[in-house]
Amino acid sequence: MSDEMDEIISEFVTEAEETLEKIDPMFVELETKGYDKDLLNEIFRGMHTLKGAAGFLGFQNVVDVAHRSESIMKRLRDGEIALTRDLMDVILKSVDTLRLLISHIKLKDGVEEDTSGLLAELDNALETAVSGQTVSQESPAIKEEQPPPPEEVFTPLTPEPISIPEPIKEERIEPPPPPRPKPQPQPQTITPTHEEPQQQVVKEKEVVQNLRVDVSRIDKVMDLAGEIVLARNRLLNLAAKLDMSYSGDANVEGLLETTGFLDRVTSDLQLAVMKMRMQPIQKVFSKFPRMVRDLSKNLGKDIDLEIFGEDTEVDKTVIENIGDPLVHIIRNSIDHGIEQPEERLAKGKPQKGRIIISAYQKGTLIVIEVTDDGKGIDIDAVKRKALSKGLITEEEAQRMSDEAAVNLIFLPGFSTKDVSTELSGRGVGMDVVKTNVAKLNGYAEVITKKDQGSTFRISLPLTLAIIQAMMVRIGAEHYAIPQTMIEETLRVKKSDIKDITGQKVLTIRGKVLPLFEMAQVLNVRTNGDVEQENKYVLVATVGDKRFCISVDELLGQEEIVIKTINGIESEECGILGATITGDGRVVLILDFAVLTRSMFASR
Amino acid sequence: MNALAVSSSEQKNPEAAEELLQLVTLTLGDEEYAVDILKVQEINRMKEITRVPNAPSYVEGVINLRGKVIPVVNLRAKFGLMDKEKDDKTRIMIMDIQGITMGLIVDSVSEVLRIPTSIVEPTPPMASNISSEFIKGIAKLDERLIILLDMDRLLGKSEDTELLQLN
């Protein structure tokens, strides 16, 4: 296949995927709202465009499916048939099949899906819907026209481009078709667009406002912006030094002014580039209405899903990686959180369960919450299970606060399917949630109240490429620690640090926390330094672990650009990446998600 | 700039009646080694290296190469030779190994050589201090014996992960 054709096809695939993604939640919305002309129109248009493009490229199986769904949508839109649950099921099924077909096209695996079953199902559904309908003035004509589609069912591979008679005929009632505004290379192939000319035009205009850019290009700009940040840091550093030695010199003043300006511009540039990678989280959220609908239907539960803040923008990497953890959490809420309708009624709760997904920005963090009004997590059961799995000791279980106990579900090894049923199931795959979130440099927590429900909260940094970090000195080495995991910094006397069975501990406001010497954890050569009387201690939280680390000096907070190191298994070394400081020095960024594993293992 | 760039301009070589190898030679102790010139990006003087905790022992650390952070491997440690004080002859060879830029600490870098393939002999067993699997062959040049290193084997991905697992 020629490159040009490849390009056209890949464009088609992208567009088709976007269309399907867009219309999927609409179906669910439609189901709750009942008849809604705008929605139906929107879906209809999506299907229609998909059909047109697929027809032009000769993907007959896509055309067949899309065409039938389109016919159903059209009748629904015109109020000729009513939306039933069965009808919806079939349509949703066809959307799934379309997605499958598109993915085959994308992968070029040449797999031919057998769609004949679905096609027949679609035709059947339409027929039942039409015949079951009180006959309106137009419907007899439509009924008679109905039979033709089945013929095509049996010849699905006809190579001829689609020219389906019925929709056009019906369309004649409406204003005459405008010329298709979309620049389609071969106008003769597709049935002309015939719906709402104005809206179509408006849509085209919107498209021009957006530019589809290759991600690698944006990443390149991002990299370069990072370089500028480093150069700026270095310049600021040098200018400050010059100012100290030649204070009052006119040229130095000028330099300071210019670097100050550069500083501001660079910050703006950084923000602008960051924004280029940001996308509304709706991209992830949009698949949830469908998922909640399907799952709750399967389980015989009645659940309302509410989504807030889908316009919240997050980094592209977050979009790519947050989907799975959220699916886990939502599935968990539906499966184990929300009770069966009878149980809910018995508890005096509304019969319909509620799940609320929300996203919002809080300072430099993006917070995503999934709240259900189900039965909450049984803390005692969690403790029992953690105990039986040897994750905690009897003593720990007794002392443990409820808050800490609930977060045990995030421990790897906590969740396995078999025991989960016994435990009313909370915690299936929750360690996956935690690991994925930790990869994004964020953290996950859960808040629960018996019979009132649970809230899973994921907090993520706004951007992944530039982070706030605390720069510390350990021995002669400098390290950066992401600010997100630091709770507070303290200066303590050496005598405050106690030793309990070989483990150093520090009491902070009544809580005893383990203390780790970073010089030991990182095997830093200390050259037999005299131990200082005062120690700098950072209180850190990683997931459910709260602990202190001691360093030799705090060098201050800095905005740093994360650089990945190729050629080193940095994850195994407990390193998130590296950054280059103002004076050109390489400083490693510590990854406590990894380091804590060995720190706590050696206790 | 302390970089002595060894570009591939040496490639222009029309009189290729016999196939020629273009090599950069380096020393470790008394032995002379050579690597394919195309793998060498530049040769730098010793500079500040940031140690990476918990990394394999032969990884000396990372350096800042014009804004890129790249790992640096100590070739002596890699070959299991005694460590040697860094001096003003010590060099960091920046190499491109299977798409990954890496630095390689060597005692010194001597010259760029062009030798015919005919003088390269297969590795005799136990010919050197280092394991023969990293050696492509041995070139005899007058009185000199130059060991040709197989950089991909030496620092390639598969081997690297293997070693990490051992650690």
C-alpha cells in the first residue's frame, strides 16, 4: 500500500476512533434522558460521517454496520420508533463491533470479523421496533421499504460503493441537500449529507480552530523548553554571583534586569508548552457512563453516575495512564460498594445507588475522586485479611488507626480474587491502582464510612516534566526529593532520635515514626564526618507509609526539569530521573516508591 | 569546550581496493584496544560524575552532556581490572551503543587508525585480561597488538540487564 493511502487510512482510523469515543457516552445519556433530538442528531451525524468515510475507503463491513445503526438512529430521531432497552443494547453492540473493525483496520492484521449475525440482529431490532410502533402517517411507506436491507446482509462484501436508496427518499421531506462541505476527494461515492446545513458548517469551522499535531513534535518543544529553563537557572545563578562581586556596575545591573525578564518569559513559555500537552480529562471519563451502565445491568443493580469537572485539564501522560486505575476503582465500587436494591431499601437508603466521579485542580495538584454511597469498606475484615496474609502483625493490627488500616488494600499481595468474596471483595487489584498512580508521581488514598460509602482519591501533580523538589545534601552528594511526598521538614536534636530494637525512631507530635539515614540507604561515603548535633529531617508519605528521613543539609526548594537517563535501569536504583542544576551539575531525583521497598524490607 | 570531536570525516576514502577498518584506539593499563570509529561520538576530558546509588559497580555514574544526562561506565571495572586514579590522560569516550548514548572511562585515547581487515585475526583463547566474548579480533600492526572490542556485546542491552540481575 502506498504511503499516501496509509496516511489517509490512519487519518480515517483516528477520526473514527474519536467519533466512536464521542458518541458512546451519548447513548447512555440518551437512555437516561429518553428522547432527545439534539443527541440523536449528534449520534446520527457521527455514524453517518463514519459510514461515508469507510465507504470511500472501501471498508464494506464498517459501512454495513454503520449504515444499519444509522437507519435506526434516524428513525429514532424522527420519532418513528421509540427507544427500548433492547434496541439500545443492539446499537451499543454495533458500536463495539465498529470499534473492533476499526482496530483491525488500524493494526492491518487483515482479520475479517463476521458481522452477519449482528447485521441480522440490527435489522430484526429495527423491524420489531417499527412493527411494534403505533402506525404514524409515514410509517407504512417505511415499512414497505424496510425489506431491502436484508438483501445486503447476505452480500456484505459487495465492492460497489454504498448508495443506499431509502435514507435519501425519506430525506426528501426535509430541505434539499446542500453540497457536502467536507473536502472529500471523490464526491460521487457517498450519499450526500442532508442534515442541518448550519450545524454542519459551524462544526467545520470548529475543526479549523484545532490543529492535530504529532505528539513527538510537542515533546521536542517540551524538551527544548526544559533546556531553556536550565539555561535560565544557570544565568540567574551567574548573574547573582556577578552582582555580588561587581555590585553597582551598570552592565551588571543591565544583566540582572535582562535575566529577570528572561526568568518571567521562561516561566510563561514553560506554562504554555505544558498547556499544549494538556487535555480535558473527559477523554478518560467518557467511557465510564457506558461501563457503569453495562456492569450495573449485569449485576442487577441500579446506579446513577454523576460526573463533574470533566473539563479539568491534565497532562497527556496522565490521560494515558489514569484510565486503568479508574476502571479498577469504579468496577470495585459497582461490584462491592453499591449494594443490591433490596439491601439498600432495607438500610433506608434510596434504591438507586450513586457513583460520583469528579476531577478538580487543587493548587499544583489534580485531584480525581470516585465516591460511592455503598456500604463502605469493612475495616475489621481488611485487618483480618492483612493479618492472615502476613502483611501486618497482630500487634500492628490492634494499634493501627482505621485510616491506616483501610489503606492496607493498596498493598501488593493484599488482593486476590478468591479471598475477596469472603471479604465482600474490596481491594481487587487496588495495588495496581497504587502502582500506576505512583508511576505518575501521585498518590492514592481511600476514605470510607460504614454504610455511607467510600471515596477513592487520586492526587497527581499537574505536570510530569517539571516538578517542585526539595534539594538536599547527603554527605558530599546532592539529591532532589519530589515535594509531593514531603509533609514537613524539621530540625531535630540528635538526642531526640531514639533507638527501638535497632530501628531509629522519631516522635513527632505524639506519633512515632521510623527514621532512616539517607546516607545509609544510598550508601553515601561519609568520610567520617563528625556527626552534627542537629539533624535535618523530612517527614515523608508514600502511599500508606509515613516515615522520616534524615539528611545533612536542606538546600532549598527548586523547580526542576526531570530528565530520564537512558542506559541505566533507574527504577531499580530508586531514581526517578535526573535534573541539571543552575551550575550544570547533575542531581538525581529520588524515587521513594522504590526506595521504601528496600528500606522497609530491611527493618 | 574540552571536546575533541572525532567526526566521521575520515570516511572519505576512495582507494578502497582493500576493505579498511577505521578505529579509535585506547589504552587500559598496558594493553591497547580499539573500537569502531562510527560508534564514537566524541572524546571528553574527565569531568564531574554524579554517582548513582545501587547501580552496578561498573557504572561510575551520570554526567551532563550538553543538557542530556547520560550514564558513564568505567571500562576497567567492566573488565574486572584494578581501579586506577584518574589523571589528566583519563578520557570519557562518548559512544552510541544501540541507540543509547553512553560514556566510557578509559586510561587514555591514543589515535585514529586505519587498518586493512586482512591484518585482523580471530581471537586466540586467553589472549587478554578480558573475557573473549567482548573481543571481535586482534590486529597485528608492526610490533603492536590491538584488541578490537565489540561494543554492542560489551554494553548492549541484553547483556546489561543480565548483569543487573546478577547484582
